[in-house]
Amino acid sequence: MDLFNAIIQVLDSTIRLSVPLLLACLAGLYSERAGIFDIGLEGKMLVGAFAGAASASVFHSAYIGLGMAILISVAFALIHGFASITHRGNQIVSGVAINFIAAGSTIMLGQAWFQQGGRTPALASDERFGAIIWPGADAVRRVPILGPIYSELISGHSVLVYIAFLAVPFTWWVLFRTRFGLRMRAVGENPAAVDTAGISVAWLRYRALICTGVLTGIAGAYLSMVQNGGFVKDMTAGKGYIALAALIFAKWKPVNAMFACLLFGFLDALSIRLQGTPLPLIGKVPVQLMQALPYILTVILLAGFIGKAIPPRAGGVPYVKER
């Protein structure tokens, strides 16, 4: 039973740790399906985390914090669109610039506003999203097997966790069952054909980037208003880049993206669980090696162990309308 409880705890941590990756991965899915390569996911998550925590601390409302996180992240997504769509700039350079601006501005503004070394004040219970306890969760907690699964894995998460996993079928429906999704996929493959049909390529791509901003804003708010209870310097810790790796691993498909992010979340949870724990035949593994597990997997996957991953054909290429 102790082994079963340990497995439940690792799976519970897997769900919690995979949420920001999943939201960022779906965000990248929208932009890349529309032909915009977005390496700035990290920066948009970071500004969303800062805006959410700062606003929640000032206005004493978690929902105002979430709204501001989304608003600021969308604003940064539109800046990326202005550079790469309107002015047809290099999308990689624009994304990297957004990451640098986010990293510097959050620390500078945090120090200027709160004088805590770039941090925001610790959030009170009404300034962050608490756990939602499902009906009967406490009553069935002691029931063997099914009790812990229901009370620990299904119940007891914040509303943002459920939003993240509901976003997977919603994204699938948008991409493959709506006119907007059909046009977005078309503009990522052949923007000239979309333009010939009288549909604005720029407007479609801007709408895709707005979707990206909304999801990265929620991801940032989750980091600062659920996991940490406040903003700290560089708290995204490369999650935007791991989300891009998961997106490639998933071959730009929503359901595959969910399983890829759960895999990364599982490795992260396992590394936390096994830190300092002696392993059979191996002994005590250095903490640094366990912490590096998700990043090692990222390198392995991107080295070509996932088979051939073909991105949208127009991805990363500015569209120039023929005259």
C-alpha cells in the first residue's frame, strides 16, 4: 500500500507540474499551425506570471490577477505579431527579444514597485487559486485504490488545472471542426492559397497569436498564483522551451501534446521524488542529475528519437503578398 500511495503522489505531482507545460504547448500549437514560429513562449509566460501576481497582490483578487496576466501576455504576443507579421521580421529574433525583455522588465518593475529584489509579495489565500474539492472526496478517501484516485488525482486541484486539460479537446475541436481552425491550418501550409481565396493572412495569424497570448497568460498565472504563491525571478525556468520540445514531440497535435507534457511532468515529479533517495544497484544519485532529467529528455527527443516531425510548411517564413 505504501508503494501505491507513492505512485499516487508522483502522479498527482505529474498533473500539477505538467499544467504550465501543457498550456504553453497548446499556445505554441496555435501560433505554429498558423505559420508563426514562437520561441517567445518563455517570455510571455514570465510576464503573465509577474502581471498575475502583482495585480492579485495590489487588487486582492485572484481573478483580476488572471485577467491581467492574460492581457499582458496577449500584448506581448501582439508585439511579436507586429514584428513578424506586419513588418515581416525574423520570427526567431523577435521571439528571443521578447524573452530578454520579459526577463529584464519583470525584475526591474518588481524591484521598483515592491522593493523585494524583484519579487512580488507573498499572496494571501484570497489572492491565489485554491484547490477545488469534489463532492464526496473526503468520504471516499479511505476506500482502497478508487478512493485515493478520486480524492488525490481527480479532486483537489485548482480551477486552472481543469481549464488546462479541458483546453485539449477544445483545441482539437477548434483546429479540426471549425472554419477558423481549417483556415488557420491552411495559412500555416499555404498562405498564398488562403490569400487568393480573399481571406486575410495577417488577420488569421494575429488571431492565432491572440490565442497564444491567452494560453501563455494562464500558464504564467498558474506558476505564480497556484504553484508558488508569488512571483520570483526567472520562475519559468525554461518551461517555454520544454513546451516547444513537447510540441515537436507531439507533431503539432493537441492530444499528443497532452501526453508529451505529462511525460515531461512525470520526469520532473520523479526527479523531485527521488532526490537523495538511494536506488538499487546504483546508490544515491546526485541531486543535480535528477533535476536535469527533463532537460536530458528534451535533448534526446530533439536529437531525432521521435521519428520524422514535419512542421507546417509555411512556419517561420514571412508572407509577402504577390502583386
